[in-house]
Amino acid sequence: MTAPTASGPAAAPPSVTVDLGGRTALVTGAAGGIGRACALRLAAAGAKVRAVDRAADGLAELVERASGLPGTVEAHVLDLTDLDAAETAAAGTDILVNNAGLQLVRPIEEFPPDVFHTVLTVMLEAPFRLIRGALPHMYGQGWGRIVNLSSVHGLRASAYKSAYVAAKHGLEGLSKTAALEGAAHGVTSNCVNPGYVRTPLVERQVADQAAAHGIPPEAVLTDVLLKDSALKRLVEPEEVAEAVLYLCTPQASFITGTSLTLDGGWTAH
């Protein structure tokens, strides 16, 4: 299946010059989609990026693609269900981007409990452990940036996504708590909340959504995914990465405990 498409203006190319030289950033779920875009954008700004994912091949491709950028990308193969390893991996980071996620579309009565547990582990408990591992260094230097890739589903619920919605709502609360605790130490914590992004994660939802709603796959984009969006197109991963980057700048030092929505007007309803 090819990635879903929709009519609309293309995303603008990066236009903001940011210098993150000397900063170390960790990005989870970095082998593809939003995580890869964030890793590349942070490296383009000069950061030393620890790219965390369980997909070794995807990480190798990312490292190759990042060659020649002002910063560097180092591959760290890690399954975030290993929570102790996740906390250890975050030690010494100045910027933490919690992005890794997974999705299953099923009614609650058919949702496998083991998958629910895994989703909450990867998307809520692992971010807690990563933040816990990163904060001592951030507090010690009086500066840090935590950016949690939430979703419009951190602000709104959708049917058939109980685990994903629960995890994202929990991540919103975790992010706000980190913001309150980190404020006195120069550490900000924010969420970025995109709508549907042009990624493999969204592509894989199409068949499940078609079955759940009883519609053909080609109707999923317009009748389900973009139904509540004023802008009838998918968000590009690079657009999300630009928002993440902005929250890491000195100019964003007074932005904390908030959720930056990139939802095409979904939550304006």
C-alpha cells in the first residue's frame, strides 16, 4: 500500500537557522517517520543526536543520511520495553524527544490486553523513565529541553484507539508535571500534538480503520482520518520536526507545560 495522500499545499522547507552546537539530544523512535525527521533536523542544527530505536536497519540508514550535517547522529538499538536500559540511555542528554509509539485499532472488547500493556509501557512508562534519566544532568547544568510527541489524541479521543488515547492523555499529564518540577532548574517540558502525519504508522492504520468502520480503504483518509480537520491534508514529518526544534531554542525558554497543536484545525471544533 502506498502512503495516503490528500490534496493541499506542500509543507514549506526549513527556514529557521538554529545553533544547537554542543548540545546532546536523544530521540526515540528515530528510525522512521517523525523521529527520523526530528533527528535529522536537530543534527542539521548542530546537535549530537542519540537516535534510539529497535530497528537497526532503519537507524543505519538514518546515520548514513545524516552524514555531512553540522551535527552527528549515533545509532542506539534499544527496545523501550527494557525500561532500565531506557533510563540509562538518557543520562547526560540536554534535549530529550520522546517520540516512539505504536498503534492498534480495535474496539475495547476486542483489544488484546497484552498489546494495551505494551502500548502504555512504550508510550508512557518509557518516557517517564527517560525523563527520570535525563533530569539529573539537565538540573546540574541549569538547562534542558523535554519535548514529548503527543498527538491530537492527547487532547481528543477517537473510537477504537483505547490504548493510544490513554497513553497520549497520560503523556500530557507527565509533561506538565515535568514542566512544574523543572521550571526552577531551567528545564522546559512541552508536548507537540500533530494530527495525522504522513508516516508508516498512519499507513498501517488504513486497513484496520476500514474494517472497524465498514468502509473501503480508499475512503479512510477523507471519511475518517481527515474528517474533523479543516485542512484536508496530512501533516508532513518535517513540519513536526520544525515545531520540535523551535521548542529547543533559547527563544522558547518561557514556553513550558503546554501543548503545541499541529492539527489542521481539528481541535478548533
